[in-house]
Amino acid sequence: MFVDQATIRIKAGNGGDGAVSFHREKYVAAGGPDGGDGGTGGNVVFVVDDGMSSLIDFRYKRKFVAENGENGRGKRCSGKSAPDLVIKVPRGTLIREKETGRIMADMSDDEPHILAHGGRGGKGNQHFATSTRQIPRFAKPGFPGEAFEISMELKLLADVGLVGFPNVGKSTLISVVSAAKPKIANYHFTTLTPVLGVVRVDAERSFVMADIPGLIEGASEGVGLGHEFLRHVERCRLILHVLDVSGVEGRDPIEDFEKINRELANFSEALACCPQIIAANKSDMATEEQITRLREYIEGKGLPFFTISAATTAGTAELMDAVCEKLAELPPVKVYEAQPVSQEDWIRKVSNRQEFEVEVEDGVYYVYAVWLEPIMRTVNMEDYSSLQYFQRVLRSSGIIDKLEEMGIEEGDTVNIFGFEFDFIR
């Protein structure tokens, strides 16, 4: 099954928590804090695999989570950093952030792309000793790893895209000029998936051609099969438009030409401007009048015109040579640049990290903040310095200000993830 679109969730690993530990050794009194730092969480890395030709693997598995970093240990031992989670995708996969639509990576080269960075490890209590706080009984939790819902879209990397109505001979043409072996039969929509073939003109010149499944009128609006594959033409440097000059199926090649170009323009302005070469196929079955009529019309639009017969290979060598010469004048295959996070999205994500809600029920103030949970794991609520650190977190995040704004009085109860304490100004 050919699948060229998929949506998945990726989550980098969280950093390990810092350790709360004190040095204990025979004959060493008051060894002091020696809690190690947590390890870094694993990144989510995307790499190209040329052995893959579709995104079908992501239809059944939609969630990918990297490992968390190990927690720190005593004796100043840092936790082990987690390995990266490597995800393989076909070459030409365009990856976007689902929520904002920004391009995160274009998997067109051989470089690995880190799309979700693992969280840094938290600091152990060895870092919080001071002259006035010599026995810190708290450490910092690891930072959470980045998480995204992403959409992947496969846009084939091909120099030339074959377009045209069904049954005009595109599959036959690519089969005779390359080693590609598409299904060929005398009925519409024989080709159900794009087919790539390498055309070698001579020892030093070659290019990649893609046979795009047949388009029909209304394809850009979702009619037929072509709308599913128009995206694969977007990267092409040149369009080879195949027409049935013989009209054996009762269609007018000039009308076909106009309809297909209309669909390309409706789908993308870039496709409307893409250079074209016109191949009048099935010329062995056409009359001279039919060929002359079509030639005058196409050349009147300033487009190169070639008569061929893919079935007998007549004219195909000259056509491929002309295609190769035209490609030499054109820029390379389009590669999309990754887009940075906008300022608005960055502000929103930063604010989300310290989002919280406060509700009052039966005189108890309940604080809901997901980011507070790992902090509470590393705080010793029975230690004064730890409580001071926890209070600074509540103050700097705005939680205490919110409680005061809601009218909390001294002695009222505050509940955070089941831990209750009396509010003191």
C-alpha cells in the first residue's frame, strides 16, 4: 500500500532528576552534599532511508517516545544520558508541526534532523550548598523533553514529472526510457501509485522521472486519483506533459492539455509556472492532420513539441535528449527551508510551561500545575531550606500572587497534588 501522508506524535525523553545525597565515609565527618546530576533525555532524530518508499509504517504506529535520562546518584555520580530515538523516513518527506503548520524539516539530504530535543538533567544537591545552607535537602528535577504532533507529507524527489490524462501512455513511456516496471494495461487508472525511474541519456547524463497517476478534470478539488498525487509534482523541475494525439478514446488532446494545466494551476501557482515539454504520444495511430493541428496549437504557446510513440519507442530518444538539455538550464530540485518558531508561538510555549489553575472547594485552595509535580519529587517538605526553595518557586511562578488575589487568608489550606499546608504570609 502506498501511503504518502501521516500524522504522529513525538516526545523526547525527560531529563533525569538530580539526587539528594550526603557523603558518608568512615573517618570523614560531615562529608557534605554529593548528589549527582540527572542525565539528558534522548532526542528524537529523523533520518532518510532510501529503502523506504512510503509512510505506511506510520499508519499503525503513531506515538514515538524517547527514553528518559537516568536520575543522579550519590558520590557525585551523574545519571546516564538516554540514547536518541532514530526514526527513518523516505527521502523527500516534508515534516510540519501540526498545530502551527510551520516546516520543521525537509528530509531531502543525508543529514540527521533533531526535531525534538531531550530535556536537560536536573542539578543534584551538591550545587546548592552555601556558607549559610550547608545541608541542602533538595535537588532540581529534570527538564521535560520537547513534544510535538507532526504531519508528514511525502513529496517525491524527481527532476521530471509525467502528467496527463489516464491511458495516454505515461507508464509505457517511463518503462521504455528507464528500468522502471509499472503496470501497463489498456484501461484507465492502471497506475495507482507514483513510479520513479532513472533515465540515462548517456554515460554522463541522467535524471529521475516520476510517473504521476492519471489526472482528470476536477483533480485539484478531490476528483479521481490525481488529487492524491499532485503534491509529488511540486518538487519537479520540469513537467513532461503527455497527450494522446490520436484521439482514439474520443478525447480532444487540446482540451486535455487545457484541462490538465487548469488543474495544476488550481493546485499550486508554482506548478502553473513550471516549465513544460509536450509529448504527443500514439503518433503511429494518428493522421498527419491531427499531428499538425496539435503542433501548431502547442508551438503557438511557445512550448517545445515532440511526436513520439512510446509503444514503438519512435522519437523517445530525441525527447529524452531534449529533456536533459532543458534540465541543464533549470535550478536544482526544490528543497524547503525549515521555519523557526515564531515569536508568538515561543511566548505561548514558554507561558504554557508555568500554566496553573486554582480552584476553591470547601475552603481549600487546590492548585493544578503539571510542571510542579517533578519539582515536588525533589523537595524534602520536612527540611526548612527545601521549603524555602519550594516557596520561591511558588512566588516566582505567580501562584502565591494568584492565591492572594483570590482572597486567601493566613491559616487557609492549600492543596498541591495531595500535599496540604497552611498558608503563611
